[in-house]
Amino acid sequence: MNSVLQLLNYAPPYGGNFMASIRNLAEALRQKGMQTVFVLPPRARDRDWAHALQTDGYPVYFLPGGTFAAAKLLRRCIRRHGVRLVHSHFIDSCAYLPLRLATLFRHIPHIFHAHSLPKYTAGFKTNLRRRLLHADKILCVSDAVRKAYAALGFPNCVTVPNGIDFDRLHTAEPFPKPSPCILMFGYDFQIKGIDTALHALDFFDPTHRYTLRICVANHKDRAVEFLRQNFGGIPEWVQLLEPRSDVGTYFQSADIFLSASRTEGMPYAVLEAAYCGLPLVLSSIEPHKELRLPQAEFFVPDDQKALFQAVCRAQGVPRGINTRFVREKFALQTWTECVLAQFPSIPGRKEESHEQQHKHEN
């Protein structure tokens, strides 16, 4: 059976929207007579979502340490399962160098999925990275990401916006909520602009009428250390939330969703919050504006006063303004169809016309 190899450098406690998307894609491929093979990092070995893949009959491998051992495993997977395409996500040199070696004498089309802006600039190292990655196409989650990769000389950069698994947002358990409550997601307080939000609320809301809840995934220690250094501990008006599979609970127990990010690829959490009906407060970075949501209060990144003013404006916004828009534009099935349209040699798939391809790339 012909196969697609999903090479994932991904291992959080919960599969989340990303794995829901990949599984939807795998099921669509299965219906077309193609198998999906998963290669995961070793730290994903104990994750329930990885076990679920195995239970559901997907071949799952864990990439060993060491370049040559990893290349050997990838080469074995390619031969054993008749891999005709590699689709990679979040990979770095620990994966793309072994992949390059594994396909050195047998070209396998490689689609690299760019989920965020590149962290490097033009130069010798970037040229070397591009050659080692050896991607035939770059699928980018936003136009901002596409433009950044294209500017670095990466070939065939195409925008495919993320899709949202709405079903996982419908499960919500009772969860005590202070009012008014602001919700943020992220553990890197600098990239996500959570430091700006904390200082803004501390200064402009001296009576601490607002409660700020921050979902920090499994990085609570990192968040606690930041708060200790900047505030002497966890302020009473700040609550740190650990990850949970029923993420809809967090959205249902908040009044406003805030994303103060300084940089993003295409933010899942913003779309999930919009679908759940929360008023949005967003930094005016290009990936946020590119969503073209019917309702969002924007502020200039790092501007603490503007952030607080946007929060105050959002408090008077009715819930649910963005729900229909997100449901119609960012459905998971739409994402799956768009990704499949970029895959070569998928049985039963109609090739895009030159006009359609040009539209994607521009």
C-alpha cells in the first residue's frame, strides 16, 4: 500500500487541535486507499494520543537519537510501507538531516509544513538549512509566514490556513469563574506578549477588577519563575491553568480572550476562542489581522495602555459575533481538502489548474 509519512516533532501532553487535524487528514487518505505512517520524537512515547494512533491501526515509530540511527529508521519506514510522500511538521536538524540522508539516493517528495515564522535570517546558515531540508513545497499557515519563507529563498511556498476541530470545543465542564475574567494561552511570556499583559493590568487596573487566567501547558514552573522575578510571586489576580483535553472548559469560563503575541504563525487559540464566542483583544501583528474576523479589538504590540483600553472596549462586546464566520471559513474538512490539493500523486485527486495554483501562491 502506498503511504504518506507524517514526520512530527511534536509531543505535548494532549494532541490538541493539531493532532485532530493530522488524524482527519490521515482518515481522508485512508479513504483514498493510502496509509499514513507516523514518526514521532521519543518524548511522545508515553503520550495517550500516540497510543491512540497505534490502537487505531496506524504504524507509529519513534525517532532514535543520533543522525545515522534516525536515518536508518526513516529509510526502513520508507521501504517497508511504500512511502510516496513525506509531510513534516516542527522539525529541526535532528530530523531533517536524517531525512535527507534517508532519501539521498531515492527521491521522495517532501512537503514541509511551516507553522510559524522562521527564526533565522538570510545568510550562509539559512542556505545550508534550505538545502538540507530539501523540501519540494512549503505549506504555510498564513500569508505572513509564506512571505517570510519565500523571502529566504524557499521554493513553492503556498498558504493553507489552519482548520479548527470544533467538536473538541463542545465538551465543557463546570469551572468556577471570577468576573470579569481574561484568558490567555502560552508559556513563552516574551513571544506571546504575556509580560506586556501582566504589566498593563498591574499598572492600569490597580484595584485588580480583572482576573487574568493563563493556560501555560506543562510549563508551569517556567511561568512561576517569571512571576517570582517580576512580581515577587503569583499575584492574587493571576491564575495559572494547566492543560486539559476539554479545552472548551477554559473558553466557556472566560469573558475575554487576549492574545498579545509579538509573533505568530496562525494562532489556533484565537480561532478557538472566536468560535466559542469570546470577545477578542489582539495585538495588531499581521497574522492576527489576516484572519479578518468580524470582531476584534486591536492594539499595537508592547503598548500597555493601548492593551488595557482594548480590554475595556471588549468588555462591552456581545458574545458570539465571530462564531459563524469561523465555522464557515476554518472548518477542519476545508483544511484537509486544501492540504490534499497540494499533495502530489494522490489517487482520485484532480490536479489544480494553473490559475488555482497561482491564486494559492499569491
